[in-house]
Amino acid sequence: MRLWDVTDPARPKRRGKPLTGHIHWVWSVAFSPDGRILASGSEDMSVRLWDVTDPGRPQPLGQPLTGHGGSAWSVAFFPDGRILASGSGDRAVRLWDVTDPGRPRPIGKPFRDHAGRVVSVAFSPDGRTLASASRDETVRLWDVTDLARPQPLGQPLAGHTYAAVSVAFSPDGRTLASASHDMTVRLWRL
């Protein structure tokens, strides 16, 4: 992984040394809302946190977050930055308390309702809902108001004819976009 200064997008500059620590491919990265922490998810089944307060000298934070039984395909921060979600090849989503990023801890048990890898996760702007996209061709919505006991909301959003690979909420949280290997993007009114 590498950090880039894109102040001048026509001339991006490398910042510091590459961030190393994962022992396999890195699939996903996400900045915390305040920009001080970077999370990364990897084929090595771990999630790592990095202090990027000084982008020229990024530092690892704490131990790798482990607990997935498959690649950590996707990471996303809660809107206030204190919670991190990760989606995995073990068909599960995990939540992590990163209030103290040097000592992150899992919240509750992994939640599963997909029949395939979870390759993308995203929180709604208000933090009440988490979306997950899966290779099972569906998108799931989760009520995460009780972080220790997330609950599926309704039926899976179905319509893709191949793996759903990305999800994103609109800024007002009323529309969800999902992308798929079926070469489509679908918009879901929530």
C-alpha cells in the first residue's frame, strides 16, 4: 500500500514508504472520517489499522484484526469513525470497535446471511444501516442500531445476474447503488 499527495492531481507525489505488514494481496482500504486512520483488508484474512496523521511517516496501530475465515475483501468506517466493518470470503461481516485504534476489539459475533463472499460493505450516512454486497448476486441491508446484534432488514436486494461487487449510499442515505460483474449498476430506493 502507498499514500499519495494529490494536492496537484496532475502531479501526484508519493508520501513516505509503502505500508507493509500484510502477507498477501490487499483488497481494500478506507480512511476514517477524520483522515487520521487508514484501514486495510487483505487476502491474508486480516484487517490492519495505520496511523496516517503524518502521511510521510505512517505507522501500524495495534495487532492485526483477525477472526475472519476468509479474505478480508472490504472495509468501511462508521460515520463517526469509532466502528469499522469488514466483509469477508467466509460470507460474514464483522464489526470492530476502533475507538482506541491501538487496541481494536470485535463487537458481537460475525453476521452471516449471504451464500457467497462478502466483497463490499458500506454504512449509511446516519450509521443506522450497513449494506453488504456478495458474490451470491445479492445485496443485504442490516440494522446496526444495536451494534452487538445487527439484524437483517427485509429480503435481500436481488436483481443482479452475477456477483454484486460494490455498494455505496447516496449522501442523503435514501438511495443505494450496487455494482455487479453482470456489467450493471442498480439503484435501490430505500
